[in-house]
Amino acid sequence: MSIPSNFGFGEEEQTLRDAARKFLAEQLPTDRLHRLVAGHQAGSPRWDPALWEQMAALGWTGVGVPERCGGVGMPFVAAVALAEEAGRAALPSPLIGTLQSSALLAACGNAEADAVLTQIASGKAVAPGITGPRGGWRGQDCALEVQGGCLSGTAHWVQDAAKADVFLLKARGSAGTGLYAVQADAPGLSLQPDAIVDLSRDQARLSLASVPAVELAAPGTADSVIAAAEPALFTLVSADLCGAAEWLLQTTVEYARVRQQFDRQIGFFQAVKHPLVDVMIAIDSARSHLYNAASAVDHDPAVSLRAAHMAKSAAAEAARFGASRAVQFHGGIGFTWECYVQVYFKRQLHNEALYGDAAWHRARLAEMLLGPVGA
């Protein structure tokens, strides 16, 4: 099976992306975003639930949900386009986690998972909690245990936990690890917020004490479900990185056109314009990898993991490079609170490490192509 020349990005997907870009530009201009995150505190995220309700009404949460569950049933590339626009707007919302959860639930492929997908289509926010205390999401790196249909222990590194209605949690039992759905308002569940650099999202540890859960993947099968969803998990974060990188580039180019030094616009000087061209090339390369990975999920699953590793590595590198140039070329105001660049810079730092940084993904790619290190 081959990947289409347009990456499967047809007229419907383009219409969705353009409508999302217009909607976010109108509803969340950068000055409003800046005011929104100004009061950010760990455990008290600043976001607009009314905006989330509008997004759900537009069908964004259901983009990755099949029609049988009340969703839109669009290809994965459409979800990636939405994630890219979320990054471009530095959108404080549980959208990325909800789209990732849709991929995990689709990999489960049972009635229980379909019930949660139906909740997503209706506008519920779902957050994956599959990462263990050491940062891994496969194997025995898990601090939750399941017994008698209830979960106890701790789930770590849960993104946008304070915004979620449902959690997808990995838990260990006598027969291995399984995947479970837990309602955010379930008795016995509490959140301990983490202090993170990103102002546009929150992160928390979940403490559970005999919390009732719905089994989505039987004990011993969680790793296979997560492995099937990994290409989507990595690619959606890559999309967020690429969207934010593009905003930083365009904002910095515009600043270079109007800021004057030595009686010239600073964009005149090679020390500014050449690195900006390098940033543009890095972003274009990352976006090519991004949509190749998204299309592989839709059309060529056999190569989708390899493509997703390449996309996350390229996007993380482009984000780091572009964010650092944006701060530097804004000069003395680049690192101040009043400069909007800092909101995006911090989001990029967080996304870069989320689900593995560039070096980690290159190492996994090398193992896939060359075999284990030292073999």
C-alpha cells in the first residue's frame, strides 16, 4: 500500500484546517491567550471551557471517532491538521490528549472502548495516563494496580488532567498490564499538580484508592494496544510542535521587518535573515515528515511507526532551533513576560520532551533500521 502524493489531505481536510485557523484567530488572538495564561498556577490551569464547548459543537473532538460512535470519522490526517492549528494558537485545551485517546480506544476495538469514543464525540475531554513513574509507557513501568475491577496507586505525567472528564489509565494485575477508563469525578481519585514550564497546559499525578474502572484492554494486552497507537501519539505531538514553530517563525519575520537598528530593519542583516531561512527550511522538512507520518497511519500502517519516529525527531529539532532564534531575534524584550514569544517557547520546551525527545526517537529509529545497539 502506497502513500498518496497529497498525503491524503483532500478538500474536506483543507476546509477543516482553514476553518479551525480562522476560528482560533478570532476566538483566541494572541493577546487574549496572553491574558488567559497570566494567572497560571500549578493545579489551576487557565483555559476557556466555553471555547472547548464551541470546539466540540464544531465536531473537533469527534474527528478521530468513527461514525458508528457518533463521530465524524475523518482520516487521521484531519486530526493532525487540527493539532497543528492548536499548536499555532498555543491552544490551552485538552484537544491533543483527546485526539490521542481516540487512537488508543480505536486500538482497543471493543464495545467498552466504543462507549468512551461516544463520550468523546459528544464533547467529553479524555486524557491518557499511560506513562509510568520513570517516563516509560510500555512494559512494567507502572505504579497502578488493578484488583477486583478497581484501581489503586498513582498515574504519573498526565497531561491536561485538570481539564479531563475521563482518564485512560494503564494498570498492572497478576496477568499483566491492562488499560482502563476512569471517570474524573470518581470517588477515591485525586490530583496532585506538577509544576511545569508550559503555561498553556497543566500536568498532574493521579492518586487512586480503590477507584472503579472499566476494562478497555485485558491484562497482558495493554502494551500491544499502546504499540498500535504509538504512531498516532507521536505524530499528534509533532503536529503541535510544527504549528507553534510556524507561529514563532512568522512572528519573528514580522518583527525583523519593523524593528530598526543602525538605521536599517534588522531583517536586512545576514546574521538575522540567514538563520530565519534556516528555521523555515527546518520547519518545512518537519512538516513533510509530519504529514508523511499522518498519511502512513491512514494508508500504510506497516511503516507508520518508523515515519512517526522521524516526524517527532524532526519536529522537536525544528522547534528547539526556531524557538531559540525567535527569542534571540526579539532582542532585549524576547525573554520578557510582555513578549508573547515566551508562551510559545515554553510550550515548545514541554512538547519537545513529551513522548520522547529527538535523540530518543532517533535511537529507536536506528534500532528499527540497524538492530539493537551492540548487537
